[in-house]
Amino acid sequence: MSKVLIGYVTKTGSTREVAQRINEILTNKGHTVEIRQLDEVKDFKGFDSIIIGAPINGMNWRQDAYEFVNTHKAELSNVKVAYFALGIMAYQGRKLWNKTVNKALVKPSSIVEPIDTAVFGGVSGDVMPAPVRFIFGIPKDSKADQRDWTKIEEWADGLCSKL
């Protein structure tokens, strides 16, 4: 099996929790996995694959994650890469916003082509004011945690055979 690095950026801890679950699944399938915050990743020696995860802020993948891919594109081109993102509007809200959120990984994918990508529901750290919910089409009674653990686990399981 392969040696995998999962690098992530998180603001509230929800992306770290997803990275940890992906780690558990890959480890159970025989992969050797290390998890680090992206700002702690200095080199890729010894890794066959790198999974990079970050939240979506302002309808875009976090800028520091994108900059990481751009800065390390030469090194990342020599390993298998996968990207994941978490966005509160991945599964809810108006279709226009869903489409925008679900395109968040197009930009990093154009720099280093991944073996796979996924956009999952995220966690809203703050209570959204009524006008914001209205603009985005988010119901008043929507859950703050939109992560679908079944989808996350299925993606990670499917990723195992590609690593």
C-alpha cells in the first residue's frame, strides 16, 4: 500500500475532523497515513500521495490551500494528489450558489491535476442572519453541520484504490 499525507486547513476544526475520518478509512485499508496542517508541510519526500483539504470561504477554496498548491506545483506533480473541500452550501441553498461552491476545486485542479476531488457539506460556525439566509436560499431551520459522513466515507473508500 502507499504512504499518504493528508494536509488540511481549518478554521473551526471541521476540516480536521474530516481529514481524521479519511485517515481512519485509509489506514484500515492498509495505507500508511500522516495528517498535518498545511502550514506544517515542508516537503513531500517519502509520500506517494497527498490529499489536501480546506473549507470554502466566500465561494472559493481557502486562499492558503490554493497558494499551497500553486507554490508546490512542481513537487505535487510527482505524486498522486486529491482535493476535498467543505462548504455549508454544498447541499443546500439556491442552485446558483450550489454550482459555485461545487466548482471551488476547479482552480487548484487546473494547476495540479488530481486523481479525485470532492466537495462536502461544511459547518457554519455562526448563526446566519435572516437576510443572508434569504439571499442564499438557506432554510431557517437548517442544521449548522451539513457534513454527510456517509458521502465522506464513500469518497475515502473509493480513493483507496486510486492511491
